[in-house]
Amino acid sequence: MTKDNKNQEKAAQEQPKNYNFKVDEPRLQKQWLDKGTYKFDPDDTDREIYSIDTPPPTVSGKMHIGHAFSYAQEDFVARFQRMLGKNVFYPFGTDDNGLPTDRLVERLNNVRSARMDRTEYIKLCMETIERIKPEFIEDWKILGMSCDWDIYYSTINDHSRKISQQSFIDLYNDGKEYQKEAPTMWCPRCQTAIAQVELVDKDINSKFVDIIFKVEEKEDEKVVGEEDLVIATTRPEMLSACVAVFAHPDDERYKKFFGKKARVPLYNHLVPIKPDPRADPEKGTGIVMCCTFGDQTDIEWYKAHNLPLKICITKDGHMSEIAERYKGLKIKEARAQVIEDLKEAELLIKEKPISHPVNVHERCGTEIEILNSKQWFIKYLEIKDEFIARGKEMNWFPPFMVHRFNNWIEGLQWDWCISRQRHFGVPFPVWYCEKCEAVKLAEPDQLPVDPLTDKPKGKCSNENCGHDKFRPEKDVLDTWATSSLTPMLAIELMKGKPCYDKLYPMSLRPQAHDIITFWLFNTVVKSHLHKNTVPWKNIMISGWALDPKGKKMSKSIGNVVEPRPVLEQYGADCLRFWAAGSKLGEDLPYQEKDLVTGKKMVNKLWNASKFALMHLQDYKLGHIEIENLEYMDQWLLCKLHKLIKSSTETFEKYEYSKAKQETEKFFWQKLCDNYLEIVKDRLYNPEQRGEDKRKSAQFTLYHTFLDVNKLFAPIMPHITDAVFELYWKDHENARLSKSNDKHKEIESIHNSLWPKYNEKLVNDLVEETGDKVVEIVGAVRKHKSEKGLSLKAEINVLTIECDEKTRKELEFTMGDLLAVCKADKIDFDGKGDIEVSEEIKLKIDMKPVEKKE
């Protein structure tokens, strides 16, 4: 070993021996915050702005593994775009005005909002949120998110409430909102109206029962007899609300009954029997009772046939007065009792157990009811085609996700109900005249306003009234009515700044596939109605994190993986490495083996970089012409720049998993397993191989490890920045300052520029020849292993049988081939007996050695 070699090893030993994520990750996170590594510059309009509509996580407890999964993926994009040199607008918000936060406050404080004074409860909510929010946000920082944490909003703070209330006022003044007493989807548990977007289907076990209705036979207006009419239903408890019976007009079985009346069992009131094409002859017995309201079809019949309104279910999920003897029973209790009473009255023919899908409230899983109540709505059923057209204006990644968007719009049956009967939320900026009931809106300078504690300005808006006494609206806005404004909530923080007009439409909306119908669609609605444009240019849809068996995680099942223990055991980079394994839009099971693989990746990147660093201590930065580089150095750089081109293209299409896989494959197979072994002799023995050949290897090591760390940086930000600090940071600043006296110091790999593809380094012949060298080296290694020999075992003569063209190509690599194979001589004239490929055969004449034990 030369004196220079010893000095290099000594210098390398002075660097940290191991990478300790428990020390380095928090150190780097603090360093990024202190130095403003990810700060957005609102005054810089020269650079292209890349703006991200960051999903505000719901303040409902702690981060779960699904959060870590999807937020890491959006952060890959933010980091990549920043390294392209763009001014990245990456805010962070929290969604803390919705029902989940409501439930959390009740649970943490052991209270029920319905039993508290509203003002006191709101105060408790705000205090609880402020208490738990710092720790909640800390989870995202520990994950390594590169948000600008100073650009922050909360969906319940004054800033957001003002924007949300102004949105309501603007839409009302534009005639796009209305208030109406109408059938409304209602959650008995949450005791609030809900929108169609908040429904999910859930399979439940129930009973299909065949019930006898009596049809009166009359002659000369006198009842002369009765005929049985059998109706099948899953909701016998709603018999008291039955207002009509329907069958298809073409159903021959029931034509004779049209125009007659049926007597409702147990209640004995008469209802008309009517024809309507919406009745399905194939369902049940083909004839159906219409109750107000069992489903959407009941509503349609109620409106079309001008039927009476009878509500048999209360807002808290019990039977009402019209249910008579069943009043006060819970719905399922009443259902069971009605079935028993029908049996006793011999009015039930049969009952059949079934499992069928029903609509439930996605937040609490309670079966929804349809009740008549006064609510606020946004009109959009009449402009569904306009929303589908907006969908076509945006780029969807993956493209097929637009079909979910379109299918949802085509299936819409309700206008958007935006009022909720809760204490906590963004209040409607509305009062009502006590004399004429006219709506009185808040003035812009009053916002944000709470009608329960604030007074309106002026008199009644009705010119013919002029009254000055008002009662406040007690309902609050649906949380999605505010969350659908997230682009505006974030961008309005920049009002008055030079960047303001360049932020909308935003560059990207990242989100999971399950809320396309929630957050995504509603944001498109608000953007279309307010700004007559799309809210974003691109949409990136992620999947779900599943449990190890591929099932959706659920607290009730007990298969939820908490990220904090994972982060403590493996670190953020390993968790992010796992998250990068999912193809865009696809679900990914959580497998600990993927974290173990990530840990190996982190350790190998550190150790391999340290090896390179050891040989770069005396490296003088400079340019070497491509043709003056050694052939295998050219080969590696050719592979590297093909990777750079591919990785850039895949990241631009948001295919981070493909970029990760290709970079990982290059790092392990091309760089570590082959190239480093091939060039070791040149690095360690310049006195035999020549200093120029060593400098060629150093040049290649410097640029390859710099670029590989950059390619990994969006996915594994901590280890790559730690490696960058060891050597490349100072040398890159020195190199760039020489060529540019205005060079701004690079403080982190994340402020450096993404590797630039150099087409001149891509040479098909060089690549093909290098691949053949790797094949030959692999065959020699395999031969030695099969013979039980050390890979350092020496070879007398390595015979390579090949054609003349291949021979000439391989002669450029003779020095490296001899060294890595430990061969004294290479013979191209002999015959081989070991087939490497169709073009190459080898014969290996080993020196006598002792077999390894």
C-alpha cells in the first residue's frame, strides 16, 4: 500500500464510521428548519413556481401508517421538483373543523357536545386542538416532509373561516345556493344531515319479508270483499309511513289493481295502488310499498305523484308518534317487533335471511335515514356535464382514475347539502328576519362571523319589511365546504406577494383514491363556480396502505400499524423506501421485510459512499474528456446517464416507484456488485496501473456517487444529505463557485440541482462491451465458487473464445479484466468450454491453490 493510500484511509477513518439514523435524522431535520432549506420564496418570480395543494390531515389523533404512505409519496414529488430548480410552494394545513375532530374532543374530555352549552363546547374544541396539534404535526416532520412549515393554515382558524364564509356569500349572491325543507340524508348517530359524498356501502345481515296487504273489492261504492296483495320488503318497521303501492305499468299480475286501494297491515290506513315504470318487476314480488322515505325512489314517487308526507323515524333513530305502539323503539327493535306482530296477525307469509348493501355514514358506520329537514344546498345537478368537462382539462396520474371521477358525477342524484347540525364548525354567515324570514348575510368586513354571538349590520334585506330583529342560523357548514377551498386557503396566505397571481391553478393535487368523490370533486366544484377554471393542472392519486395480509387497516379489526414504533426501529428513510414501492394508485401491504430491505439500502449507500470517499481524498476536481476515460468508466457513466434520463422521465410522470426500482438496481448491480470490484485495482495500485487510470476511476466515482445520491434524495432524504455532507457539499460549492461568482452556496443535497442527462456519455458500443465484461467476470466468479475457491484465487490463463469484433472490443478492457479476474494472461486464440453467452466461451486455467474450507 502506498503512502497516499494510507493517508486516504486515515482521512476516511476520521469520518463517522456508521450512519446512526437515531442521531442523524433529528439532526438533519433541525438543520433543515434552521437553515430554511425548504423555504418558498414569494418574491422570486423568475423561477418557475411549482405549487402543491397539500392534503390537510384530519386532527383526530395520531398519524397512521396510511398517512406516512401517501404523504411520503407526495413529498417525493416536492423534492424532485425543487431539485429541478423550481420555487416549490408546499404549504401544510390541518383539517380540524370536521366530525372526526368533534369526536376526538368528546373522547379526550369525556363530554358530549349535545349536552354542553355551544359556546363552551366550541371553546373546549379550540383549546383541545391547540393542545394536541403540535405533537400531531411533529409526526409529519419526523417523516421528513419538506413542507414550508411557515405557510400553514387550519380549516377552523380565522383565516379559513373568513374564506369559507365568503365562499358561501358569493355563491348565494350568484344564485348557486338555496335553502329548502326537503328529504335529506341523515345520520341518526351524528344527528346531522350529510351529503351523498359521505356515504359508503356496507353489507349487513337482514331479512326479506313477504307481507300481506289487503285490497278492497268494491261494487257500487260498497266493499264486497278483500284480495291479498303480497309485498316484499326489508323495512317492515316503516309500514306506518307507507303512502302508496307501486307496480310496473306493464306487469300483467298487477294491472287489475291499479286505481284501487290497499290496506296497510297493522295500521289499517288505505293507500293508492299506482303504476310507475320505476317499479322493478324482477325485484321481490314485483310490487313495492312507497314510504316517506326509505330510499331515493321513494322520494321520486313522493314528488311525482304528490303523495302525503309521513315521517316515522326521529332524528335520533327512534320511532316517531305515527308508529303508534312502536313509538320510542330503536329502528332495529321496532323491525323485530313488527315482524313478530305480523306473524301473530297471520299477515307475514315468509321471511328470508339476506345480506345486502346499505348506505352508511362513512365517518361512523351508521345506517343513514332519509328525513325531511330544512337544509342549505349548492346547486350542481343541472351542470354535471360541466364538471366532467373540467375533469378532461386536468392530467390524471394514473390516467384511469378519471373514470372514478366521471362515474361519481354521472351517478349524482342530490344537490350538495352543505349544512350540518353540530356545535363545532364554520358557522353560516346568516341571520333570518324575525318578521318575514328573509335571509340576512354578513358584510365582508364582519368576516369571520358567528351569528350566535355577533349581530348583523343594518335592517332586513327585504325592501318591503325593514325589520331590525334577527335570529341566528345555528347550523354549521359541512367540513367539505371548507376543505374544498384548500387551494384558496393556502394561496390567500400569499396575498400581496409577487407570487400571488402565479399560484392558481396549482401544479398538483396529491391524494388517495378513496376521496376522489369527496375532496377532489368538491374542490373542482368550488373552483368551477368561483373561478371558472380547474383548481390544478395535475392530479396524483395514491393507493392505501394495507395490513401484511393485504386487508384494509381498521381499529375495530386490530390490524392498524402505528408509524411511530416503525420510525423508532428503522427510521424515516426506511419507511419512505417502503412507501416508494407502490405503483401510482395501487394499494401496498405493509411488510416488515421491506423495511429491512430499506435498512440494508441505507447502510450500503453509506458504506459504499465511504469507500468512494476514501479514494477521493486526493482527487483534484477537473474535467476529463470522455474518450480519455477508461472503458469501464465510460460504461458506468453510460449506464448512469441512461438511468438519469429514465429517472427524470418517470418522476415527471409521478412514477416514483419505477425511478426507485431502476436506481436501486443500478446501485446494487452495476455500481456495487460489479464496477467497484472492477476498479479496485486501479484505485489501490496506481503505481502499477498508472495514475491516469486511477484519476479516471476517481472522476467516475465522484460523479456517480454524487448523482446516485441525488437520484435517491427525494425518497431517502436523510441518508443522502448525510452522505453529501461528508465530502460532496464542499467540493460542489468549490467547483460551482469557480465557474460562477454569483453562485449561491448549496447547504444541502436538496438545494442542489437534479442530475442532468448528458447524451454524449451514452454509447451503445461501450455499453455492449462493458456488459460483456460483466458477464465474463460473473462467469469467472461462479467458476471459482463452484470449485470451492476464493474469489481472489489466481488464474494462469483466461481463454476467451469469441469473434474478432468482440475481441477488439474486449481488448480495451484488458487491464481491468486481468485485475478483477486475478489472471496473469488472457488468450483470445484458444477454445472455451464454459458458455457465457452465444458469443463468448471461457476456459479457466487456475493456478494450484488450497481449497477454502
